[in-house]
Amino acid sequence: MAEQVLAEQHAVELCSALIRFDTTNRGHGDSEGERDAAEYVATVLADAGVEAKIIESAPGRANVIARVPGEDPSLPALLVQGHLDVVPADAADWSVPPFSGEIRDGFLWGRGATDMKDFCAMVLAIVAEFSRTGRKPRRDLVLAFVADEEDKGDFGAHWLVTEHPELFEDCAVGISESGGYSYHVPAADGSMVRLYPIGTAERGTAHLKLTARGRAGHGSRPNDENAVSRLVAAVDRLANHRWPVHLTPAVRAFLERTGAALGVPVDLSSESTVDATVTALGAAGSLVLPTVRNSTTPTVLDAGYKVNVIPTVATAQIDTRVLPGTEDALLAEIDRLLGPGVEREFVAHQAPVQAPVDSPWFDAMASALREEDADAVVVPYCMGGGTDAKAFTKLGIECYGFAPLSLPTGFPYRAMAHGVDERVPVDGLHFGTRVLRRFIADC
């Protein structure tokens, strides 16, 4: 028990230390601090008797890879992967300095506290505990602490998968961010239920650039080949298009199991009844709302250089998110909606991913959660955004979002990642360390 408490405290200390490394990733190759953080992680692992490799994809863009031997080397390995980079933080907006790693009011504050230096710290604390106690996990662990997740992964996970796939060749399953946290939702009878969603899928990324071409001219004269008008009309059609419901296995299972836990009737027989079910689930429905449909969201517009000149070209960017099994139909409908004179190209293109909902891996994660919270209702869900799972899935690794935390009622967890005053409850880190230890040691 003393060792367990020590590991929990160590996780908080490690998370605070990692936050103090400013690993801001501004995108387009502009980042800092990843090498320093990687060297710190490698030192922590070395102190635990684990040899770590630091592999740079470019100067300063450092990734840490290590293997922890398990009791049974004949079993396939478990990949445990997290990223060390963070998005920018403007200190003027924060209540505490964003790279202070300060503990205040029972919370650990700082950029990366939930995305995802908390997970990295818990993993490191567990490995250190294994070293102190002489305990081994059941199977080998492959640890990957990577760069560049907050951009495209070209210097991190995607680069590693392309250039060093041999490092992961015996990994059957992987765990990482965005799942396993508690989410308090009301049931039909007024009681509160603790949901623990585990990420078993995520929508694909198909970011598009639209280019409208037309005939240049004077702004005072009629022009039926105005590139700006063509672009605006196409963007409007995409923004207002109602994409059809598509229930992936993860979303269907979430709706059915959550409805049963909350005492809410579930009817998935038509689009209207699916929408009604999501609404009836209330706060729980908000977890699944972004993933019952594809989405095309306009985010960037660029056209013209002078108010009285009609330009030849106008462009826009569309954040397009794709559910598994729908991309061909989605792109065909986009092409129809664009209309004449507008072309599309990919700015970023990563396929959706999904792992089995009913599997021994999911069952082991659920069991680890219930060992620490007997009332836990564990459900699968599909992430609306994306993670480095998109890279590792290419190697045939089944990837799950499992970074467990216990959170207070009403805590705005989903607003923490990339938000102002990002923080994680200290008690939540203790809980997460215990759950992760159970899963990593015994799965």
C-alpha cells in the first residue's frame, strides 16, 4: 500500500515537472522544448532501469521509445503512447502561469495538465514503481512519448510509423488519450450515474481546400463568373447540409448501453428517433452528438485584394470529419454540393479508425475501472476529433482511448484541453494511476 501511495504522489510530481517544460507546438514545423522534455523522460526511465532511445525526426523534434520486459515474452506487446507537445497558451489569459505546474485548490494547473502530460506522468510513475518493487507487467510494454501530435504528427507518430515500424512490430493493442475519465450524468430517476467512456473509434480527418475560379473584373459591373460568389455559395451549401445519420459500432453501443444505464428509452430505427434519443440522453448525449453524422465546417476564407476588384480566385478551408465506412459517399456528395467552378483538394487526410467494442482489451479496461469504482458504467464511444491512433492503426495495432481519471461533478473536462486555465484534480491523478497500474500490469 505504501508503494501504491508513493506512485500516486510521484505521478503528480512528474506531471508538474513535465508541465514546466514549455513544449509549445505552433504548427508548420514551429515548436520548442520537445527535446528537453524527451531527455527528462529518458532520465526518469533510466532511473527506473529502463533503457530509452531518443529518436529525432528533425533537430529538436524528439521522440522517446522504450521497452519494459513482461513476465511472458510470448504474448504480444502493449503499446502505451502519449505526446509531449502542447498547444500555445497566452499567459495573460490564465489565472496561473501556464507552464508553472502549480498545485492550487486541489488541482494541478498548466498547459498539458489534461492533454496529455497527466497520462505520460502516470505511466512513468507506474514504471518507476515496477522498478522499486521488482514487479513485472504480464506482457512487454512498448512506451512511446512522441512529438508533434498537436500538429500533423509528421515529426512524431506518423514519422515513427513510416521510418521505424520495427519498433512496434509485435504490438497488438495500444492505449493513449481521450477516454476512461468519469463523466457525471443524471439518470431518468434523478440519480447521478458515473459514465466512463473508452475511446474505441475516432472520426477521420479530411480537411479540404476549396478553390473557386472565375473572371476578374470591376466591382461595379455585373459578373456571372464571380469567383467570390461561387465560393460563398458552395461554402453555404456545405455549412447548411444535413448529413445523414450513420451509426458506427462504437456509437450504437454507446447509445444502447448508456440508455440502459440511465433508464432512457433508446430507439435507433430512423434518423429522427436517433436524434430524439441523443436529445433524451441529455448531458450524456453531448458525448455522442458530434459522431452520429459526418461534418463539414467552414473555418478559413481568403479572397480579393481591393474592394472594387472582382478577383480571379477565391479559396476556403473546410474542417471535414469522416465516420468509418462513409468517406466515398461523403466526398461524392461534397462534389455535388460544390457546383461548377469550384474544385477541392486535401489539406490533411487521415482515415477514421475503430477498434473492437467487444474484446478482451475493452473488458480489461472496464474491469480496471470497476476495481476502483464499483459503480462505474463503462461505455465505448467514438471521438469526434483525432489522435496519434491514426498513425499506429496503420501497423495493425488496435488503439483505444484510455487515460483514466476521476473528475468532480460538474468539472468541465472537455473544455480543459486547449483551453484557458487547463488543470487536473490531484485526486483524479491518484485514481488514474491506480487504474492504469491494474490494466498495464495484468492485461
